[in-house]
Amino acid sequence: ARGLIKQTKPTGVLDDTSWVITGALNVKRSVMEERIIMLGGSMTESVNKDTTGLIYGENPGSKFEKAIAKDVPIFTEHEFKALIKVKEAATE
């Protein structure tokens, strides 16, 4: 049909996941958040029982401590990027 644009779904390697970012990252926070959302994940402001993982940079603060207390997996920016590469490679 005329005028229809085919929607392309993101790769979805982070489908049904929820992430929190804390501390200063090497990239802008908005860039990291955009990447997570494009891959099917969602962002939240606080650590809770539904949090998949916490990505932390320099001076992470109380969210980092809360994640440890709640046994939420924690990732440095580098570790998180490596995780994405592995997940993307596994879907190819």
C-alpha cells in the first residue's frame, strides 16, 4: 500500500530487562539510555526487585550500595558494552 513504512524492530537483545545507571560514565548518560531502549530494555531511576542490572561509573553513590544489598548484578560501562556485544553475536 502506498505511504506505508515498514517498521523495523530493534534487535531485542535486552527485551524485558530493566536498567539503572549511576555515577559518571565515559559517554553521555542519554547515549547509554538510548542504546538500552533501542535494544529493547527499559530505564528506571531506582534499584528495585525488577532491576536486571546496574551500570556504574565514577562516584556511584547509594544506588550502587542498594544494588549490592539487593543482589542486583552490577556492571561497569565497559562490562555492559561487552555484554551487549556477546548478546548481539549470539543472535546473529
